[in-house]
Amino acid sequence: MRYSILITLSAILITGCTSSGNTSRDPAGENTTTLCRDVSAHPDANYRARVANILAKRGADAAKCNAIIAADNAMAAGIALTAVAVAAAHSGGGGYYGGRPYGVVWDQFYNQYYQLIWRCRDMATGRFVEDYYCAGKVMTDTTWPGWRA
């Protein structure tokens, strides 16, 4: 739940960084990325004309604005993907990455004293991890059936 809130807040933050609609602000104080977005999409024609003049003074033409917007969009997409990956890793959720499973699951096996025990394993590497990573997961052993370590 906590990670879904993190993802939602990240999405809001990213959206807030890439959109603007306030005509009462002074465009001269805005950064070039915001101005490039405004000149192409702002609903007020007078505001767009003021922004175009400021961009011309800064040496930003249409090609430069397109490149700035593309780079900004790529960075925002990278941040969003990173937030999703971090949330998935911390939630212990399983899935596939490059054909390999990821996440953590419980594994039941005999220890050196021939006692059945449960341990938490990383699905991608098969290595044991701290058991708290599997907390809240049902203790089923479907990933590594068999009772050998």
C-alpha cells in the first residue's frame, strides 16, 4: 500500500513538472523547458507570443525546444520506471525481468540437523535473503519443490 502511494505521488510530481497552465506567472522567470512546453501547448495566444519572444532571446528555436522536451520526457519516463521497479522490489512482488523471475518466495527444506525449516529466497539468484523480505507471504514451496538445500 505504501509503495502504491509512492508511485502515485511520483506520477503526480512528474505530471506537475511537465505541465503548466498558469497564465498569471511571469514567463521570464521560468526555465527554458517550461517555456518550450508553454509555447507549443498553452491555450492563451498572447502568453504564447510572450514566451516565444523570451525563447528567442535565449537562443531557443523550435528544433532546440523539441530536443529539450524529448530529453525531459525521457528523464520523466526513467524516473517513473525507477519508482515502479523500487516499489516492486520492496513489496517482494514477483514477475519476470529479461526472462528471469524476480522477487522473493518461501522455500522449505531440511537443514543440517534434518529438521524441516522455511527460508526466504531471491527468485532471480536462488540465494537466501533475510526472512523479513517474505513476511506476509503464504508459506508455500512451489518455486523450489523438494526438501533439499
